[in-house]
Amino acid sequence: MSAEQFERVEVYKPEPEETEETRRFKFETQNESFRKSALTWITLAFLVILYPIASLAPGEDPTKMLDGLNDTTRLVLFISTMIIQWCLFLLIFGAVTREKTDLAGIGFNKIQPIHFAWAVAFLAASNLILAGVAMLLAEVGLPMPGEISLLYPQDTTGRIVWVFLSFTAGFCEEAAFRGYLMTRLRLIGNFQNWVIPTIVSAVVFGACHAYQGLPGFILISIYGAMFSWLYIRTGSIWPPVIAHFFQDFGALFFPQ
């Protein structure tokens, strides 16, 4: 039997060659040394599937849960949320370390005064837009639930813890949903632009706030897309982190 008669079996299929756009993206985001690892897939699965499911399937009616909060249970909720979010950040830190990019690869460059200016300008514009969206949702029968205000602390201890919770949410959630999720989706999917990563990040971010109901999901998803724009526009994770912190911290003085 001649060699030509043997069926040719391909045992190795190389990955698609990187485009010039992808190579430029890796350079601009300091991801030139990026290497996928098992922790990459675990982290993405947690962000895209497990974390939203935990929010979409609470043990009880969110409205009833918020109605039942008191100073003690509210404090327990705040502290447990912070623990979960810092564990999430540790997972991301482990992933970027294994991927050979460190935190610089998800936008943690040197913080600068201009980042604060971007954050303040973003907050003013985005809240104006979101107020308009909320009015439109109310007109079509989807008003924002007023019970969300029950989450805000009324006692001094709760207010102090809320400040730390606001920083934790701003830092950890932006690192997760903008910094990590968006860059890794673009790297792994070899996308030429940010459209798909932005949509996925915004929807997942909205799903993680599903306790606010359908209006909250819509509004937070839109807000997530705005945060993605800020991240892309500035090339740094710090403006979204700062804006997110100010947004949550400001709820102490201007309940949403």
C-alpha cells in the first residue's frame, strides 16, 4: 500500500493567526505577553455564568428581603458582600498573574489627576442620561422600585461601613466587569473592536443587579455600557473605579 493511500489525519490545528488590530490592542493594553490558562476560563465562567445566576436566583423575593432589613442585618449584608467581592478580585489577580500580564493588563496604570476629572464629568452626564431613561421606563409601566432606598444605612456604623462598601464595589466590580471581562473576551475572541465585549459586560453587569427588578436590570445594563465607554475612552480602569465609588457613596446624601 502506497503512502498516498493513507488517510491524512490532522493531529494539531494551530490557532487563527492574530490580526494587526489584535497585535496593536495587545500592545496598547499591555497584554503582549498574554497567555491563556485554566484560571482564565474559570474566572470568565464565574463572571459570565455563576455570579449573575447567584443574583438572578435569590432565596426570596428581593422586595420582601429589603423590607425586612434592620441595622444589624443590613450590616451583615454589607460585610458579606465586601468579602465576596474581594474574593472575586483575588481570583482575578490570580488569573492575570498566570496570564503573565499582571494588573496592568486590565487597566491598572498609574492614577492621575485627569482620571478624577473624567470621573466627575462622566457622573454628571451619565446620571442625566439615566434619569431620562428612568422616566421613559416609568412611562411604559416599568418604574424603578422604591424599595431600593431601604438598602441605604440610617445608623452611623452602617454609614461608615457603606463608605468601605462603596470603595469595594467600585474597585472590585470595575476590575471584574470592565478591566478583566472586556479585555479577556476581546483577546480570546480575537474581536476587532469593543462591541461584543461591551454588550456582554453590560448585560452581565445588569444581571448582577437583578434584585432591582426588570427596570433596574435595564438601567444598570445601560449604565454598564457607559462605564465600558469610559474605560475604552480613557484606556484606564481608574476613571470607572472613581466614578463608581462616587456614585455609590453619593447615595448616602442623594438616595436614588
